Amino acid sequence: MPSFYLDEDSMRRGLAGALQAVDLDCVTAVEAENLGRSDAEQLTYASATGCVMYTQNVRDFRILHQDWAASGRQHAGIVALGDQRASIGVQVRALQRLVEMEEEIGFANRFFYLQNYRD
């Protein structure tokens, strides 16, 4: 099962606890002492620790994903939430569905839109 790294954009209060409550492992940018770091640094950290990046910054991380792919850099996967109004419950259920559907294939070097896995 993948571990998720929640960047500053996705660290909604209570999300990490809700993920852990359903046995989805996660680390936040606060826990990693990465507040204020660039998106590229956040993705580099997630990749170095083998975590799937979780962000609400769809545009910038889509560009990073494409740039990394073009240059042959590897990452553990990126999950982007486009609907920033989505409740914690909606996010947790969508992440659970994503893991169920995609874990066998794997997350490495892939970009996922979380809304594709919502109820």
C-alpha cells in the first residue's frame, strides 16, 4: 500500500488523521519540516522517501510531472485534487478507491486526478 505525502496545499486540518484512521499512511509537509519549499522540492522529497505526492495544486504538479517524464526523472506518483471544496470524507473515500483500483498496476511515474475516483 502506498504512503502519501501531503504538501502545503493539501494539508487541510484533519485530513492526515482521517487517512490514518482508515489505514492510509501519510506524512505532511509540517512533519517533514518542508513548509515553504518549492513544488519541485516537495516532489523531490516525496520521491526520495517513496511517497505518492498528494496536492491540490493541479496545474503546477501536472507541469512538473511532464517535465520529469521528459527528462527521465522518476517519482512515486502524483495525486491531484482539483475540487478544493471537497470534504475530508470525499477525499478519503476517493483515495481509498484509487488505492484499490490502481495499487496492482502501481503509482510510480503516473499522474492521477482524484475526481476520477470519487463516488
